[in-house]
Amino acid sequence: MTQEAERLYQAGRAASDDGRPGEAVRRYRAALRLAAEPELRGRILISLAWAESERGHLRRGFRLLDEAEPLLPAHLRGILYGQRALLCRRSGRYDDAFAQYDAAVTELTNLGSPLDLVKVLSNRSLLYLDVGRVGPARADLTRAARIAERNGIVLQSAIITLNLGCLDVLAGDLPSALRAFTVARRAYEVVAPGRLANLAFERAKALLAAGLIDEADAELATAIDRASEQQLSNTVVEALLSRAEAALLRDRPEVAATWARQARSLLLGRGNARRAAYAALLQLRAEQAAGTTTVTAASANALTERLQRLGLPEDARVASLLATRILISRKQLQRASAIVEKVGPSRQGDRLDTRLLRRITQAELALASGRSAERYLTAGMTTLHRHRSQFGSLDLQTGASALGGELVRTGLRQALAGGSVSAIYRWSERARAQALLLPSVRPPADAHAAAALEELRQLRYNLRQAELAGKPVVALRKHTVALERITREHSWSAAGTTVSSATPVALGRVRSELRDSVLLSYLRDEDALVALVISGSSAAVVPVGSYRAASEAVLRLRADLDASAGRMLPSRLAASVAASTGRDADEVARLILEPVLRLVGDREIVVVPTGVLVTVPWAVLAECKQRAVTVAPSATAWIAARERVQKESGVLLVAGPGNDRGEPEVRSIAAMLDQPIVLTGEDATPAATLAAFDRVTTAHLAVHGRHRSDNALFSSLELSGGPLLGYDLQQVERPPATVVLSACDLGLADVRPGDETIGMATALLSAGSATVIASVSRIADDVAMATMTRYHQAIAAGAGPAAALASAVPAGEAVGFVCLGSG
């Protein structure tokens, strides 16, 4: 019976290591029924206590450890102390946990028990993280890593890598954290797939800190589902807390309150007062954001005291700031000011959200007191930009804007209310396209990621062929998703290089650069749309109307263009679509252009759009036919693009496969040029195209294109042997100054909070191109070829890109091509 008990015990340990505590409990209890020998019973009870704590049964776990203690010989006491410490941590008894861990480390070091010592050191590091002691946490993990490597302990090495990633999140080094999580997952997938739920949760916390809220929430939903199936109660409750944080960032306070309330209930049931108090803080933040009338400054102050007593000083300061905001909303400014004074400056090691909350609270107090909030809001934006600059990935750089949404909204609202044109200009620039002011960074070399990207090209090609042939594609799609994940995560691991200045280019400089042009910078405050109209001699703010109405009209117009592009429609239907296109184009012009035309006159326009307006097909509007229009992410980005040093010469012409007009278009343009590089047929590969990018001033790609709305950097240019993706552009050292994408849809972009856009055109501008010509809609082949041929004729005659495009559109055609960047 002892042999069978041992077998069941080992089976339980295997299930536990794989993150399946429910199965582990069943095995351990079966083993316990058969075990008679005291030491074996003691070992089973220790392991059973841990598995029960994973399921949220902490009191039961403590009872089992108490039952085990008298059964154990001296050499197993260190393991017992380590398990008791873990349960103390989970119940919020940090002082007891430290005492038990210290005793465990001493015992296990003296006994020379490497596996158990590694586990205890790794777990104690997490306790150090809980109380913000980064140095001791890293020391424990470093020591544990050395022991694990020396003794070939594979699973624990993966756990240590994961914990080091958690440490990097706390330290603010998110690229390193995400890289560590990727390495840990490769190991978990092989040796412990049951632990992937916990890894998903930790990775989601890093994504939240980076501002990728939707991606983080998806990871958390997956983590909760997996952890619930595996009865991993601890992971479930922590993921619920993180979902509350995600909902707050997404401005969904009612949802955040629900998640926080659920987590708090579970934590109170487990007796963890510390984490329950943090859940209460999240709930209070959500209810305050939702404007719940039952939330009072008194309740926030009471929570402040509770958090302080529990040894959570930073969270206590957050609760104090919430009390301040409640008092401000109720015009009790003296009391609010006293609390802000008491909270004092940010402390070293404070979380980013705490720093930004302090700045927005100071700004609100200043505004309520009739003072300017400029210095507080500017300081907050500087903090955010410093955070953003640590990223080398365009994906993370643009995502970070979500973290400063409230600062931006408050700054713009204050500027618009004040009416100062210079203040409105400054905030219009601070509010958008900050990612494009950072230097481009190439991700670190990684053979695994490079192989995944190459395999992804072929797989995307095979998937498309299977779709066209009506063959099963489920397995191909699943594999494609896995390879896309590897590619995206690899880009996240790129670290930033320098802190770029977040100061906008001065308004006077913009006016001097405009010369005979006019800049229209569109801004929105809730649904109110306004335009900042800047010329060489003046600047004015013009109310435009409803953003919602304008965005709906733009979407209708783009749908019209898509419906008519390249289709042989019956004459009556074609006439109906053309009439609809004309009506919707007139409506877009009425809503966004007519209010400012008096100030614009017949001059060229530089447009800095907001939200969906980034996809306006300007050439379709009657007022813009034959008028040069340049679309720029911001005035500062427009000037930066104009200043980029261009290579001396060289033109690249590429014709992609499956595109009947591609090669004729390329040959027609080549006839105008002196020795262009021409890639057609099997020569037009992604590798050849990217290699040529570094050698030319202009690149023209006549290919099929696809915009990916779910992940814009997977937008693609279809070439021979597979697609060229947005992610590929990170590898180009010196991209062409001008890139012409003679393809459908690739002028589209995903618009993130803070008017940060991400798409194929954004990727090119971020990599260093000054101008991108691309379409925001589908376009017929004959119209595209005629437009592009005439465009290059105008360029050869000395016109700039925006003017050349304006003159190139055939009369009577509705074309979605736009000029992005410097123009």
C-alpha cells in the first residue's frame, strides 16, 4: 500500500506542477488514504495544503500544514516553512510570511536541497515584489536561477524567468518583461502547459502597463477561463482585478466596478485583507469615474486609513487623491487642497498611473480654483512621453497614448475654453502622434522570430489559395495566429534608445513653413468638432459641428467608393452608386470643410485629422479636386518629415503577382525614368523589395494590398512568395523618402486613443519615409494605373507629391488616393 500511496503522491505532484490543482487534490487524498508511514503522510499533507490554497481554500491549507508538522523529520521542516509562508502571503499576512520564508531558506540551505530551495527563493521574491522591495527580489531570483541552472531544474528555471519578467514590469522595463514572458511560455508549452493561465495573467499586466488595453483584456479573459477550468482560484481573482484596471483605462467604469466587486468578495472569503482593500480601491475609482452619487470623500478617507494600516502606502495616497477629486466635484476646495498638500510629491518607485492621477487631480483643483492647470497637465504628459520612449515597438508606442487619455481631454478642454490660439495649438500637438517623434528602432535579432516571420509569409499565401479553392482552412488559420503572435511579441521586445522631446514645434515655426498653404488641425471635445486654421499670416479657431455626424458621413463615403471600385455594375445601379457617392462627398465637405473655406481660399491644404477623419478621401470632395492636400499626423510630425535628409537618387518599381495592371503600370512609369530598379514576376519578392528600399529615394509598388483592421501592422503588400508586412518595415535602415502604394486600402489605419494611428502608412512614416501615397478605399485597376502614370509625369515635371497627386486624378473619377506625411 505504501508503494501505491507513493505512486499516487507523485501523480499529484505532476498535476500540481502542470497547474491542475483539482486533479492534484484528488490524487493526494487518495494517497493519504493509503499512506501509513508518518513521513510520507507529512509530505502528502504539505503538498495537499498547497493545492488547496491554489483553489482558494487557505484555511484548509493552514489546517493541513498544522497536521503535517508533527509527522515530519527535521530535514523536511524547511519545506513546511516554505509552504506556510506561501499561504501567509496569500492571506495578506506579510510579516508572518517573511518569517516563515527566512526560516525555510536557512533550513534548506543547510540541508543542500536545491529544488526546494529554488522554489522557496522564487516564492520569497514575489513577496518582496508585493511590498515594493525590488533589490532583494532580484537577489533571490538571481540566486535561484544559478542553483536551477547548476542542477538542471527545467521547470523552475522557466518559473524564475517568468518572475524576472514580473520584476521588470514593476521596474518599468516592459520590453524586457515581455521578452521574458515569451521565453517562459516556450518552456511552459513543453514542460508545464497547465501553467499557461498564470503566464497569460502576468503578460496581461505588462500589456496593461504598455497601454495595449484590448490585448490585455483578451489575455485576462483567456486566463480566467483556463484558471477556472483548472481550479486556480488565486489566478482567477488576480485576473479579475486586472480586468477592472483594464476597464477603467477603457473608460468603462461600470464594468470595472463589477470586476472589482467580484474580486473583493473572493478575497474577503479567503481572508486576504490586503488584496481585498486594493479591490475596494479599484471599485471606488470605478464608482467615482462613473459619477455614482453614493461615493463620498468620507468613504475614500476611510479606505486611505485602512490601506495605510495594511502597509500599502502608495495605494493609500491613491485613495486620498480620489477623496480630493470627490471634494473638487462638490466645490469643497479648501478640504481638497489640504489633502493634496498632505499627499505631497510622487515617490520614487510610484506606478505610472499613480503619477498621472496626481497630475490630473492637481489640474482639476487648479481649474476649479480659477487658476491655470497648464503646468500640471504638461508635467503629466512629459511623464507619459518618458514612459513611451522606453519602447522601440510602434505597436507599444502608439498604444501608450491610452494611459494619458484623461490628461489629454482635460488639457484640450481647458485650452478650448480659454480661447487662446497658441494654447489650443500646443494641446492639439501634445494630444497626438507623439509616437512618430520617437526614433525608429530595429528589434533584436532572434532566429526563432525570423523563422516564424518567413513561415508566416508562406502560410498566408497558402491560406489565401486554400480560401480561393474552397478547401478547409481551420488548421492553417490556427497556425497563422500562432506565428502572428510570435512576430508581434518579438517586436514588443525592442527597447527604445533615447527620450525624444515632447515639446511641439512652435506655432510661429509652423506659420513660416506653411508659406502659401493652410493647415487645418481638427480637434474634438466629446462630440464637438473644431478646426484650428493656421496660415502664414494668421491663426483662428473655427467651430465645425458634430464629430459623430462627420465620422458617419466619412464611413458612408468610403463604403460608396468600395462598392463602385472595379465592378461592372448595371447602368441603373452604377448611376445610383455614383449619385450616392456625390451626395455623401458633398455631405462630408459640408460637415468638415465648408465652415473653414472662407479662411482657406484656393490655397493648398495640410490636414491634421482626428479620429476617423484620418481616412477622408480628400480628392473626392468637389472643393479639393485639383487642390494639393497633404494629411499629416501632427504639425510637428509634418515639419519633421520635411526636414529628413533624402538619398541622392534612385527609383524602385515593383509589380506584384495576380495583378493584371501591375506590370504594365510599372513598365509605363519605368519608361519615364533613368535606370530604375524594376522587380516583376518571381523577382518581386519581399526580400528583394526590402533590400532595394535601402538604396532608393522613391519606391512605387503596384500590388494587391490588404489592410488588417484587427492588427494593422499585419496589413500586407502581396508579393511573389508571400506578403510584405508592416512588421517588415522595422528592418529597413533607410527607407525611401517617398513610397507610393498603388494598392487598395493601405492608406487606412487603426486609430488609437490620443489620435495615434497605426497601419502600413504609419509604419513607413515611423521607419523614416517622408511621404506615402496610398488609398483609403478600394480602387479600380484602370483608374489606379491612369492616376499613377499621370502622378509620375507630374513628379518628373517638378511637382511635389501632393500637387502631383492632385493633378493626376482623371476627370470624373472618384479616387481614394491621399498624400500622407510631408507632401
